[in-house]
Amino acid sequence: MNNDQLEGKWKMVKGAFKKKYAEVTDDDLTYAEGEFDQMLGKIQEKTGNSKEELKKEIEQL
């Protein structure tokens, strides 16, 4: 899965959350996205794997 596909899926998830939970704001979702990126960075630092490799692993889970 490439970055464009990943971004598209993220936008779909954000839209679904906003639809289901009207009180969830763009700021909340941006914060969550930042937390995910930070987690990836920490895992990348500890394992030496690239972000792409980690994203593939997460996708397979």
C-alpha cells in the first residue's frame, strides 16, 4: 500500500468517525494522527525498520 492509499484510508476513517461521533473535531483527529506518527518514529528508532516496513506490518495485523 502506498502513501496515497494510506492517506485515502485515513480520510475515510476520519469521515466515518466524524459522522458517527459529531463531537469529534478535526483537531482531535489531527492529534491522534500525530500520536500515531510519534509511535511509528519510536518503533523505527528502536528497530531500525523504515516507516514503510512498519506500515506494512501494521497493515498485516
